Amino acid sequence: MKTRHTAAARDLTASGQRDAPVEIVDYDPTWPDRFADEHARLQALLPDAEVHHIGSTAVRGLAAKPVIDVMALVEDLDPPIPALVEQGGYAYPAAYNMTLDRRRWLCRPSAEHRTHHLHLILDRPLLDRHLRFRDRLRADQGLRDRYAALKLDLAARHPTDREAYTAAKSAFVEQNSC
């Protein structure tokens, strides 16, 4: 039986809904296959992009929100968006994306029910930081356990504020992505 840790959290969605639960579940061994399927779909839509599985679902044994995080290094941010929306089934929350610099964020199938997050980026160093952190978590059981405990603690301490939850994790991520 899966352990679920749920806390309400602030979340910007395309529909303008603010409160959505943050659900942290035990590792699901189907996550790598779900990424592989998504990678194949994205290669057809972003043939020149470098596509990677990032985030906690990319780390065997790590509890995570059950959403596959994908990062794609692209040459230009905006031209692929229509194809990702029309052919790829992604939602593009335009208001949220107006706040982002040098990256775009999409989700599938909708902002209200997300199974995948797609981060389009222009910045190789940003991709490298995400990959270093992922790879360190994969290689170090102690680090992985500390990160899982931190996420559960922060979800409990910030049950209605996703921004605070994410900000509180960011120091750990930055410290361990060097």
C-alpha cells in the first residue's frame, strides 16, 4: 500500500485556482517508464531538444509528488509552445509564464490535474545543476533520505503555501547541486 502525505498548498493554475493539494507518495517503479514514454512523445515535438527526467520521480526510492518532471534544453522558448499544446496535449498557463525569465513551464494534461511538468529552458548551467542534484540523490542513500524527510517536514509546516515549501527546499537543493 502506498503511503500518501498530503497537504494543501498554494498553486497557480491556468483556471486561476489557488489551493491544490501537495501529495507526496512513496516511490513508484513505473515513473521511469512514464518518463520514457513522454521522452518519445517529446522527441517528435522537440526533435532538436535535449530532454531529461529531473526531480524526485527521477530518483529510485525517493518519495515524490506523483508528477513526472521533464526538462528540455531548447534553442528558442516560444516557437515550440503551439505544437506542445495542440499536438502534445500540454496546457500552457500564460499568466504564470509571464513571470518566468528564460524558461517556460507547461503541464499535462491540465493545470488542474497534472501528470507531467515540462520545463523549457535556454540555460545549459541550469540544466546541469538539475542533473547534478538528481545524480547526487541517485548515488547517495543518506542524501536521498535527508531530502525525503525534509520534503515531508516542509509539506507539514507549509500546508497552504507552495511558494514557502519550494523556497524552503531550494537551499537544500542549491547546497547539494554543486
